[in-house]
Amino acid sequence: MKLTKLFFIVIIIFHFFVSDSFAFYTTKGKNIVDRKTGEAVILRGFGIGCWLLPEGYMWGIRKLDRPWQFEEAIIDLIGEKDAAEFWRLYYNNFMTEGDVASMKMWGVNSIRIALLASHLQPRDVQPDKPPYIYSKEGFSLLDSLVAWCEKHKMGIIWDMHGAPGAQNAENIADSDGEARLWTEKEKYWPRCIDLWYKIAERYIEKECIIGYDLLNEPLLRRYPHISEKLLRELYIKLTDTIRVIDKEGIIFIEGDDWAQNFEMLEPLDWDPHLVIAFHSYPPTANSKGLERWDILRQKYNIPLWHGETGEQGPPYHYVTRSSTFLEQQNVGWSWWTHKKFERRTQPWNCPRTAGFNKILEYWKGNSERPSGQEAKEWLLDQARKTHSDYCEFLPDMVRSLISLDPEGYLASKDTTAPEIIRQPEDEIIESGDPAFFYVRARGYPINYQWLENGTPIKGANEYMLRIDNPDTSENNSIYTVKVFNRKGSVKSRDSKLKINPYSGPLIRKTSAAPEIDGSIDKIWESVQAIELKNTILGERNSLTDIFASFKTIWDDKNLYVLIQVKDDYKTDEGSPAYNQDGIEIYIDGDNSKSRYYENDEFMFRYNWNKDKIRVERNEVKGEIICAQTDTETGYDAEIAFPWAAISCVPEAGRYIGFDLHINDNDGSGRKCKITWKGERDYAHRSPSAFGTLKLSDKIE
């Protein structure tokens, strides 16, 4: 054994036995504290999602997106007996003692366990009143987890992610399309109360239990005839139930509107050990973003916890920015999650097998049904390969969470030969757009070298190759990647780049700047309008219900945008801001189409009846001029974006990433969202979803 490796192992063992004392945590004022020493503690951890409550996007499908749908689909393919074997293998491999030990090694002190009520209270066999029926198998998984966490001194926060009856009507609550926890409270409140009692009672003697996250992302007021006051009422009942067993464990409370609105919970005074557990995507990273929750922290003298956030991929700058800010503000965090399929937003990237991909394609309706034997082999193989030993570990993601360090963990790993598990694919783009090639590989450590037509590309040494605005000389070029370490080398298959001519809109140059007053100057009359035709949320009842178009022109100083919205019911009520009638504008100054926001990519919000445009992503240099006027059928908005403010150089032939979204509130929250280019509500997370505009030298 090398001395360096032995040194790291000794350090790890030393860390386990002489690190800060491990005990129940509780609260004191604005701090979470160690119950034995009274010292302040910052919670640093990961959500354990996709284990007991898998979601569609984590598996790689959206047509099926919640546990009961997966359960039915798997039974349909392979029958109940083999389906039970699949889930046994899946549960036992997806989350292991090794995962707990590894996270502890990095510096993690807490994990938030996303619970599914039906996993503990089987949904189809429950009586109408107590005593309820509980699953021995379901609790046995939690028993094992608690034993691991006790052994490795890792804290647990129980998270009721999918409550009995469902606390919202979404996939994340495993709902059947209705939030029955609120619509059938007489039936489901007793189940929820009893379940929390069983959990608290079963683990009261375990030192690793930090506390109880009562409901994940409850939604109430967006649904007709549901009073938001029910949330506080239920929280008090659940708190009282837990306090029969556990007097000082932390009670984490989430507000309405995806754990962002806490108004209906005030006053926050029903227990001395409450913590405000707010969620936000992207992660909260500045005082402005934290302000609405910090006001509550100061008002009630209780701690804050960023209980769920994440979904930020490489190069992870935003993760570092956020985690640094949060720790400076004495706010703990829980990143979502520790493992997903084919995503790079978490420590372990779990590859999908070829067979599992075929099953997903069948479920999506894109391929033939596999035989029962094929499906069984593919599903059981994938279940085994959710184990972290088969996954790609992403040390840069762990490092980006400022207090975590994966070096000891890496030093303890043996070098393993590289293996390509997902080959690069051909890329077809239009002129002006970037090209991206990806490879998925397993092994440790891994080095990459990309080649163009057999020649190494200088500096192309990551899993992804990004080619900004490739010119026509690169059309039909062949790209490959060499993956290597001291144990061996493998080369990918060839992948081809095809560049088609640009076919999108042209932004013409103007000889006279429009006056930004919300009225339509003559200069706009000859500019072609571009309609927003995609409906990505809710339903558009008619073109008078919600409709929008936009026009763009430019000069050497500004990019000008005129937006005309038809909306037969206008309101500036609603929280958060996306629940109000309004406009979202997305701009990427160099059309780089990054997967995650970089410094030259922006999101702006300009809601109806507001005087100012709000910058939602990144910071702008310079003042953005805007004006808005009401019309008989809706409202018009006129905006001038200075080129310097959006990090763009104005010149003919330049391409700009752009999209426009319109939110429609018809009186009870956002009912519809329409877009120009976006096909799902993803632009606020990723500029890769933007469309493209091209600056023309033709004069309007």
C-alpha cells in the first residue's frame, strides 16, 4: 500500500473518532445546536430522493413520473413476483452503507430521507380508521439506514415527501392527480398523524435522528376550495403528535407554493424548536434571494434551512457561490439529491443500461413491447447497477459545495480500468448554434482527450466537448474521445457534426430608435411579429384567454423588444412572482446555449402592472429601460436592453440566444404558460432551452 494512501486512511479513521461530538441536534434562537455541547451546527447534506420515491425525470422519462405508475408498469411487464424482486434489488443497491460512509468522509453531517407513505402504509389495504396496517419490509429498509447512520455518525432528517393521500397533486407526492390530504382530510389526516407517530416512536432512542420535515412542498391555495389555513392546523397536530415521543427533535416546516410562502403559517410560535425549511431552484445565492425568509428568521428568532435545492451542473460555479453565501449567513443546506440516472447535478451519476433504455422507450411509446423474459433480465440488471460501484463519481460536484472535500474518499479508492458506458452521438445543429458531444465513462481516475478527424484538440480534456459557433469548414467533421488512466485506454466510436443553414428569425437594424414609452411607434409597424405558439403549462382556453407576439430591432446601443399580450383577465396578485400575469425574457449574449447559467446568460421578469423589469438570473451592467401600457385586450411592453448590460457586442451576423414566456393568472394562481421556443418549463434552469435570433444589417 502506498504511503499516501495509508496516510489518507489514517486521517479518515482519526476523523471518525475525534471529530466534533455527535448527538441529537435541537435549536436555540437562530441556531441549530448540538444538544450536548450547545455549539452551533450548520447542516450540510444531501436529499436521498429517487430511492423510496423515484421520479420520472430521475429515471429518464416523463410520461410515467411517479412511484405508483412505475409499480403498475413493471408489474404489467414482468408480473408481481418478479416486480417485487426488482424493487428489492433496487432498494438494496440504490442506497447502501457505503454511500453513508462515503458522504460522511466528504464532510456531510445530515441526509434528508424522502419518505413515501405507501411504502410504509401500503395504500390498497388500509382500513378507514386505526389501527392502520404497516409494512415490515418498508420499515426494515429504514431500520438498516438508521443502523448505518448510527455507526457512521450521520444525522437523519425524515422528510414526508409523499404523504398519505398526497399533499399536492403532483408527481413528487405520488398523487393520483388530486391532493387528497386536503380534499379528504377526514380520511388522510389520521393516517398521516399515525404514520409520524410510528416513525418517531420507532427511532426515539437513536442518536442520529435530527428531526422531522413534516410535509414536502405542500400546495393548497392553487387548488379551488382548499383553504391555506389547513396547513398550519395540520402542522400543529403533527407537531403535538411527535412531541408525545420526542420533546426536542427539530420540527422542519415548509410553506405553501413549493415551500416558498410561509404567510399562512404565521405566527410561527406553536413549538420552541421550529426551523423554516425553504426551497428554491436555482439555489439561493444572495441577500436579495434570502430576504423574504430572513425576515421571518429575525421576526421569530428561529433558524433557516435551505431544505431542498440543487440541479446545477458543471462547471458548478453557481453551487460554490450559493453554498459559500449560505454558510456565511448561518443557513444549512440539503442538496437534491445524492444519486440520479444520467445527470451530473449530484455526486453519483447512475448510468442507464441498454436494456433499461429499451424499456423506457417502450413506455414512451417509441418501441415494441419487450418479451417478459427480456424485460425481467433488463430490469433486474439495472436494479443491481444502481449500486454506487457501477456509477460515475463526480468529485468536482462534491468540491463545489464549499465545505465538502472528496479527496480522502478518492484516496481510498483503487484505480479501475476505464470503460465507456454511453457513446457520443451525432450532432445536428444550425449555423450559429454551439455543438455538444458527450461521453459517459466509468473508472477511477479518468482522463479524456477529444479528437477532431483523428487530431487531438488542445484543451479538450473533459467528458463534454463544446464547440462554439462552428463554421462551415467543420461540417461533417468526425469527433472521437480517448478515455484513459494507468490501467488502460478506450476510444469511443465516431460521431459526426452536421451543420444546417440558419433558418430562424432575423433582427433588422433600425435607423431610428423607438421611444420606450409602451406605445407602438411607427418604426414597429413594418417589423414582422413572432407568435408564441407553445403551451407548456396548463391549457390555453382561447386566443383571447392568453396570446402573445413579439418584435425585435437593434442599433449600436440597444436591443429593442416589443411584446404584445392579449389577456382577458389581468391580475398582479399572486406569490411567488411567476404566479402573476407577466413576461419572462431570456437572453444569451453569445448564444453559447450553456447547460447551466453562466455570466452572459440572463433571465428577466416584467410582470403586468409593474414599473420595473426585474433581473432574475445574473447581474446586469447598465440600466434597462422599459414601459408598459394597458390595451382593450391586454397589455403592451416595450424594452431597451443595452448591449453592455447583456454582455453582447452588436454586429451584423451575430447570433443571440433568446426566448419569451408569458404567465397567465386567471384569478387563482398561474393557469397557463406559453412560450416562443421552450417546449417545457426549463429555461429558468438552463439556457440550452433558448431559441436563436440573428442580427441582420438590413435597415428597417
